Amino acid sequence: MKKEKKAISPQEAAELYSLSVGTLANLRCKKQGPKYYCVGRKVLYFVDDLEAWIKRNLVLTMDSLSEESRWGR
């Protein structure tokens, strides 16, 4: 039975979510972006933390709003 990975490297996170490794590094440097963990010199992300961060960055478009809220009714 293969155990599913719970923590992944920045390279794996970048590949999985179509992000750049450099973008993740810049976000870590600025203390922004998804939560991460340092184990020795290794950086790890939990998939749940990455997905929660992505969901917190929702951008609503006009198409995603209902007709009523668009016109203030």
C-alpha cells in the first residue's frame, strides 16, 4: 500500500500548481504566500496549506456575480 505524500518540496508544489519555484521563494522571503515549514535546510509545504492559500486568493469577476448583486437590487 503506497502512502500518499502530505508534505511536498517547493519544486513539487510549483509543478503541481503551475507556479514558479522562484515565485514561491520570493513569497517566502517576503513572509507572504502559503504556510511552509523548514526542516533543517529543507523547505516543505503541506498540500492542504497550499490549497487553502489558493482559495483565499479568490478574485470575483462580473460573470461570477449574480444579476441582482451586479445591479444593486
